[in-house]
Amino acid sequence: MEAAHTGEVRDVLLAGELEIRPQDGLVLAAGRALTLSVREFGLLVALVQRTGRIVSRAELYRLVWGGELRDGDRSIDVYVHKLRVKLETALPAWAFIHTHVGFGYRFTPEPSHLFHNSSTSR
């Protein structure tokens, strides 16, 4: 029996052990579902779609909140922190979101320096 073709595109975004299904509102970390808020999910999708690129706080705010970032608004930073904690809790050997002070955030899956350099004394 042949499956009917509906013409629907079901994009799946892959980043290391992360699988993001934007149309389903689903994120899997090593096959396990993550619980994200709507804003965290939107932020993750926006960053993953721009993997490797530094994305400004203002651009992220426009993409996820749908408006202009006001001076002094720290919403992006708060949600990036929450998202980073959830990702690093689910996949502790990886760092996903990197801060570029004065520029914005970059999504690039990289081995965690804390995890891989644990034998190095500070």
C-alpha cells in the first residue's frame, strides 16, 4: 500500500543529539522529550535555524516576542539562561548556546568545556 502524498513539509531540525520538530512543538534530547515553555521553544527554534551565526538580542526578541526590544528589557537573557540550563541538564556533555557579550547569542553544539576538562585543575 502506498502512502498518500499530502505535499506537507515536516521539517525536523537536528543539532547533535537534539531533534527539534517545530510543527509539533517537540524537542527531543537523546530521544527523550524536553519540557519547554512556548518562549523557550521559540527561542530554540530561532537559534537553531541560524546555527553558527551570532543573533542579536533585538533580532531574537522580534522573532520570538514579535515586537521591538525595549531598553533595559532582559527577557532574552532570562529565557536564554532557562533554555541553556534545560539543554545542559538533558545533555551535560554539550554546550549549545554561546554568549557573545555586546553582540548576542550563537547556537553551535560543542563539547562542554566543563565536562571535558574536568581533570584540569583551575
